[in-house]
Amino acid sequence: MVEARLVIGDGKEFLLRGNEVIVGREPTNDLMLADPHLSRHHARLDFVDGVWTLDDMGSTMGTTLNGEPVRTPTALKHGDVIVFGRTVEVRFVNE
């Protein structure tokens, strides 16, 4: 099994481990992104039945997937572009 990862705009990679990854600006998150446009607990990625899904956690600035707002848990596929809070762009890699 190939492990999925997020490639952050600056080229850094974050390996997705476990069944849940919380993203936000708080240092207690699994993936802490120090950006003032992110909520403390901004979004969640879940690994369910062999598929990673993305869901916004009621953030102020929202989360988009390939330019569309994320309002419910949405399955991710290789190459998807996620934007957290309008400014932090990451690419989902699962190959």
C-alpha cells in the first residue's frame, strides 16, 4: 500500500498516517499550518474503507477542493488541490 501525503505549496510534504488528520493553525493539530487565515481546527481528513476523505470543521474562511467549497465529507483522489482558508494550497498525492 502506498501512503498518501499532502504536498504543501512550498514543497514540504506531510505523510498521512492513521485514520484521522486534523489541520489548522493550533500546534496541537496533526498538521499545524501557521497562517492567520486558518481556523484553530480548520479541516479533517479521514481514512475510511480505503479512501481518504476531506471535511471542513466549520472554519471561518472555508476549505475548497478543486475550486469547490467542501460542505460534507468528500473523497479525495490523486492530484486533487485543496485550499485551506483561501491562502494555503496543498496537493493530495496517492500514487
